[in-house]
Amino acid sequence: MNKPLDYILRKFISAGSLDVTFANGKTSHYQGTTPGPHAAMRLTTPAAERSLLLNPGLGFGESWMDGSITPLNCTLYDLLHVLMLNAMNPAGHIGESLAAAARYLRRKKIQFNPESRSRKNVAHHYDLGEPLYDLFLDKDRQYSCAYFRTGNETLDEAQEAKKHHIAAKLLLNRPDLSVLDIGCGWGGMALTLAKDYGATVTGVTLSTEQLRTARARAEAAALSDRVRFELMDYRHVSTQYDRIVSVGMFEHVGIAHYRTFFEKIRDCLTEDGVALIHSIGRNDGPGTTNPWIDKYIFPGGYSPCLSETFAAIEPTGLWVTDCEILRLHYAKTIAIWRDRFAKNRDKAKALYDERFCRMFEFYLAGAELSFRVQGHMNFQLQLTRSQTAVPLTRDYITGAENRA
């Protein structure tokens, strides 16, 4: 038995319980003082034990990927549920606490995302290939939090509702409004705003794969006269627009660039313009990105808290005319993605390999739990240059959604 790890686990597990079989075959039971889920795992190598002792934020995921951590009589999700729930314990894990403190000191450097690095970061994840994303996303390939008005919607229905919820906040109250879509993905939002609301949309992205698909979709929908897509960093946009929308892109800006981002929003909005920013966020103050996520999934990415977001907005003179917190919507979204990926795992393995599938399973399970037990959420911020750009009350949002 790894005695230092055993000692830490006895302090770490405060809710639920965990059984651990160490590399030497010995098993220990760790019981929390408050009710919670139960899970069990086997550590098959001393290296896995060391990684959990010294840097579990990175080491657990890597050990899972190489097969040296195995859930026993439970799923990976069950195991992560116990560990991520207990990670919120103030006593915590001293090894992870020290590693997190070191990451926090370096977070501006970790999230320094000039244009060249931003392109590389985007390609790392979003250019993996469309066949992969077709295995688990909705038909419109919305790779962001869906919107469950009742909680009983299908994924396609909830993603469609998300687009119309955002459109309502953009106050598309007259035809031919010009819209800038920053981080346009595969083009679904831009095409919806053009087709259903008569907007003229420019989408910008750093993903060559997404750009090709978005352009093809616009042509197939006979909307090329109303929608155009460009391979462009948001920092190079110079035209003013009536409306600006950005969904799931702010997480990739980097804290060192927040002021630049919101100044660009201000400069690119017309005087009576409206912007809507949809982003993952956190409710527990400024922090850092999990090192495994940063290395394998979203390099340079970070889920901001509202305090640091508002601090970057305030000097720009922009008005925050609406703020909505979506709490469990992304958890529900990712749960569906996770189920779909599991059903198509063999296809994913044929596209990549077993290690990739284990990586993606870990990513989806951890992402869902970050919203269920670790305080992640989504926020939508409506921004204007003028305090009179939108109506006095939020009634127009519901009205627009009902009409849609």
C-alpha cells in the first residue's frame, strides 16, 4: 500500500465512500462523514499511485487513458462522481492544492492566446474531423449548452430552443440587421439568424474544418447572399454591426485578453447595437483550468467567473443590460452527448483508437460532473453601447421566443 496516498485519501473523502485496491493488491475503504455516492477503483501500477499523490488533476486522467486506473463494479462516471464531489472539500488534497496554487500563479501565461497560439488551440480540438462530432452532437452540430425550457426536450429540440432564446435577446426587431458571429462553429447560429430572422450575418472562426462546412451549408441552404464565413481572428474585425453574437468562444479568449475582447465588442457595435455573449462560467471565483483538460482537450481554455468578466467589461463603457445564469442545462446536454458517444464508441475507435476513446469518455464524464457537483454553469450577457438600446423590461424576450 502507498502509505502517503492512503493518508491523503482518508482526509480527502468526506462525502460518500471509496474503495481502493492498490498496486500490491491490498484494498482500503474510505468512508466520508456525510452521505454520498460510492465507487471503487484499482490502481495497477506504482506510477498511477504516484500520479494521484503528486498531481491528481493531471495524473488521474492520464492513468485512466493508459489503463492503470480501473473502476471496480462501477462506471468511470460513478468513480469521477465520488472524486469530483470530494474535491470540493475545503480540506482537499494537499498535492492537488499545491499544484493548483502553482497553476494559479502561472494562469496568465497558460492562457496567453495571441493569434498564432489561438489558431493552434482551436485546431487541437475543433479540427478533429466532422465524423467524430456527428457521433454525438445534434443534427445542427451545436457544440455548446442547449436550452431545456421544460427539461423533457430532445437534444435537437433543446439546441433549436437555445438558438431562438439567444435570437430573442439580440432583439432582431427589423429586417436586414447586420450580425457578427464570433466563433461561428459549423454555422448553425448564423444560418438560423439569416433564415428565420432575415439577418445578414458574417461568421468568423479559426477552424479550417468548421469554415469549410459552414460555407458549404450556406450554399446548400441558398443563403450565401445573406451569410458569409471568414477564417479570421476576432481581433481583426473592423466593421461595425447592428448585432454581435458569440456562443462558446469566450472560454478560449484567455484572461489576459478579456479587455481586448470587450473593447472589440464595443468598437464593432453600432450606437444602438446589441451583443449577446454565451459562455461557460464558474460560481466560485477566479480559478484555473484542470491541467488534464488544458493538455488534452482545450489548450489555453478557461471557464471565467462573473467577477473577472464584469471587471473586464466595466472599463469599456458597455452596458450589461441582461445577465442570465443557466445552471444545469449544460449538464443535461453533456449527459446526452455522453450517452450518444457510448452508443457509437466502436465507430469512434475505428476513426481513432482505444486511447482516444478513453480520453473522450473521461472528458465528457468530467465535463458533465463539473456542472452537477463543482459549480460550473453557463451565463448569457447582453451588452449594449446605449442604455436605451433595449426595452425597459425583459418581456420582449419571452414574446420573441413564443413567436419563434
